[in-house]
Amino acid sequence: MGRLDGKVAIVTGGAKGLGKAFCFGLAKEGAKVVMAAHRLDTDEAKQAAKDIEAKGGMTVEVDVTNEESTKLMAEKAVKKFGRIDSLVNNAAFYYGAGRKAFHEISSEDWDKALDVGAKGAWLCARAVFPYMKEQNKGKIINLSSDTAFAPTKGMINYITSKAAVVGITRVLAGELGKYNICVNAVAPGYTDTPASWTIGNVAKFDTSTTPLGRVGKPEDMVGAVVFFASDESDFISGQTLIIDGGRRVH
């Protein structure tokens, strides 16, 4: 018996990196997973889609910045599985974003980071809300970042979007509690993913101030998402859990 048997979970940005780890971690615990991705046009994404479908899940293409696209994502999930129990708002503008100083970031990249990371989380929550409200239960898990809790240099657009996610989490927790919907956030530290390698050399990341002495791995983040999606967290809402080996204390 899995901790999520009979439950349905949507994961945005689900075809690679952390999102893919969340999809398969949730599926391992028995959830029917909707792997939602902006595009399923790479070999990695296509293979991930086949693998999640083989485990009883489904894949959908979604633009999280588009209201109609997010509504369609939720509709497809309900049409196939009859319900939505969890939403993992993982999609972000991170891959290839670069660590630029605040005055070097273009207006276009500022908008893209906030549109995907903050507006996307808001729109996806709006899309699943009617179904969670009707069943009087749901879990929304947003992805923030430990960089939102420190004076990090560079990537102000990305980090601002992740700080916004904390605010979204707190407001939604306050508004949705009466519908028995729990809203929490997970804030990973620097994690060894393909996207992180486009930002810098992961192998050279300074872990001297990390008590656990290493860079995070995708699997390090999965347990928290599974916990927040499970019945074990039914009385937890509005919280942000930092998972970075102890670099930040919050």
C-alpha cells in the first residue's frame, strides 16, 4: 500500500529535473500522476512521458501563464481520473536563465520569470480549485527556493518569483482553509539538475557553509512533496519548508 493510493496529482514542469523526480516519487507512492509540461519535444521528455503513462499516469502540454491552458489541464485530469487531489506548482523560468546582476537583466526576462513562477502558480491553483472545493479536500504544493531567504547575488527575477511563491502560499492557505485545502511550499537549495548546470558548475558549488556538506539531489526533495500531498499533512498549511542541507534556518 502506498501513501497516495487512489489520489491524483498534477505536477507542472514535470518532464525533467525536479519535476520529473516529483512525478515518479508520487507515482511510487500510488498516485495517478498528471505530468504537465510546456513542451514534450525532447528525447528526455518523451521518455518520461512514456514511463509515467506506463505507471498509470498521463501527460498534458500546458502553458502555465495562460488561463485557458491551465483550465484545460485540470479538465483533462478530471476527465481521465475523476478528481484532483494534489497540485505541485513546479514550473519555473530557471533553465539557462544565467546569474546576471539586477541591472543586466532584460525587462523581457523579468516578465518571463514572474509570469511562469508566480502567475503560473496562481493560475494553476485557480484551475484546480473548483474540483478541490467540490470534494472538500486538496493539497497545493508550491516550489519556492532557499535563495528567497538569503541575500543572494544575481538572478533577481528568478528569486523574486520564488519569494512571491511564499506570499502566494500564505494567502492561499488563508483563503482555502475553509474548503479543507492545504497550501504549503517547498524551498530547495542548490540542486544537481540539468537546469542548475546551465547556471554554473554544480561540482564547484561552495558547500563549506552547508552543515550536511554537499549539493542537493532531486531525490532529496521528493519526500517533502509526498508528505505534503499525503493525509499525514492534513493539519499543516501556509508553511514553507527549506530543504538545503541546513544552509538556511527559518
